[in-house]
Amino acid sequence: MIRRIAIVAVIAFVAVGCSKPSPTTAPAVATAPAAAAATPKVAVVISTLNNPWFVVLGETAKARAEELGYEATIFNSENDTAKEASHFENALAGGYRAILFNATDSDGSIANVRRAKAAGVPVFCIDREINATDAATSQILSDNHGGCVALGQAFVEQLGEKGTYVEILGYLGDNNAHNRSKGFHEVVDNYPDLKMVAQQAADFDRAKALEVMETLLQKHGDGLDAVFCGNDSMAMGAYQALSAAGRDDVKVFGFDGADEVVKLIAAKKIAATGMQFPKKMARQAAEYAAEWIKGKRDFPQKVPVAVEVVTADNVGEYGDYGAKDDSRPATN
């Protein structure tokens, strides 16, 4: 009898000890919130920021990319193809999804664009052309040649078809320098009484153009009537040199549409410039990049953007690196 009671007690003890109370609620399973998708990045690689026109180009491209929902960073190549190559390497290693590109050299920059293409990263050229049609996804370019044909006509009219002039060229490795000079001479060379006495490069740089103009004044200043400059930075350098020498009678012609030059045209201190619409080109490039990121693959290889001549007669229509009526199209 005692043995049976002990066995029952042991069984009861085991049953009680092994049982656990059922919880009234199941424990919550911790779930991490879904990680937010990283914002796609767009690189803006600019040839130089030592020129207000290119600053506007870069900052407008960056701002438009950000408006479209992307993270954007500006890289300054300082007109150095080696630095440009380093920027491309950093952009590709950093996971940038597109590159908005203002080239340093029409030939020397091709390899960088091909490297990006091979990595599956589209490149949209802005303003400066590269000499390849199978590398960049699209090239949005001012009509430099056509713009300078029109500027040449204004030059002829303002000089009355006769006079002596000098030409200050841009960076010779850039197609823009060649196309501008070519368009200008296609018109001006038809007038035998318009005589060019010197032609010298100043690399699109204001300080260099000032020095070049000072030298040209020493050699050819007495009979000089005008100077044609391949961009507005050089026009400003030439204007400074002429003003310091008391030669306000020499007509200065530029090309870009820089706000500083437009204001001097309004003051009748600079004769004319070609308005390139940098903001329109930069915005278009950013919009193309956004379309690529969203899946579009069919883009025109070249998108020409018309250039308009700004003179004292129409200067009231322009300002802030574009036309005051910025809604009208500027494409050819």
C-alpha cells in the first residue's frame, strides 16, 4: 500500500513539474522596417568652374536632377583630362547612375565616355561635343557654327563692311572653338575690306585673353577697329585690356550669353554676343538622365540648340543666361 502511494506521488510530481502554463498571447515577432531604397545618384562633370557660364551650366544641371528626385554632385575637371578621368572613375566606383558631362577635350574625353558606357552608365554631353557618335547616349549642343554665322553678319553690319580686326580663339582641343571661328569666317571672309591682322588662342580664359589683347594692342593697336572672341570670358578680358588702354572705340564681340556681357551690351560697351542658353541645355540633360534611369533607351545622338545674337537693339529680351521669355523653345 505504501509503495503504491509513493508511485502515485512521483507520477503527480513529474506531471506537475513538466507542465508549463500556456501564455495568453503569443510573443510579438520583431520585424525591421523595409529599408528605404537608396536615392539614385547623378554625377555632373564640368570642364571648369573658373567661368561663370560653366558654373551656371553645372548648377542648373544639378538643381534639375534634384528636382526630379535624384542626388547630384558636381565634379570640376579644371580643364584637365587627367582630373576628368579621375572623376569618371570615382563616379563609376561610387554607383552613380548617370553622368551629365561637359567635356574638356573633343578627342581626349572619348575614352572616359566609353568607359562609362562599358559599365552601363549613360553619359549625356552638355554644350561641348566629343568626336564620337557611339559613345555618349546623347549630346545636347549649341549650334556654334550657325550662331557664329549670324554673329559674323552682325559683325559685318556694325563695322560697315570694312575695318581691321583681331580674333581671340578658345581652347583649340575643343570643337566649339573650331566651329565658332569657322562660322564667323564663312561670312566675314567674303568682305575684302575686313582684314584680320592677328589670330591668337587664349583657351577660353579671361585672364589669358586680357594678356593676349594687351600684346595685340602693342602690335596692331593703332588701326584696330574690332576684336572677335570665341567666348564671353575672353570678350571680358579683351574689354578690360581695351578699357585700360583707353580704346573704347574698338568693338568687342563675344559668344556665350554671359550675364555680365549682356549688361555691357545694354550699356553699349560691348557690341554683341551669341546667346547659348546653358540653362536649357543643362535641364534637358538632367531630364534625359531621369528618363534613362526609369528605363528609356532611345535618345537622339545630337540635339542642336539654336544660338541667338544679342545686340543693343534686342538686349532687353535677354538676361540671366537666357531669354527673359524662357518658355519659348531654343532648339533647332
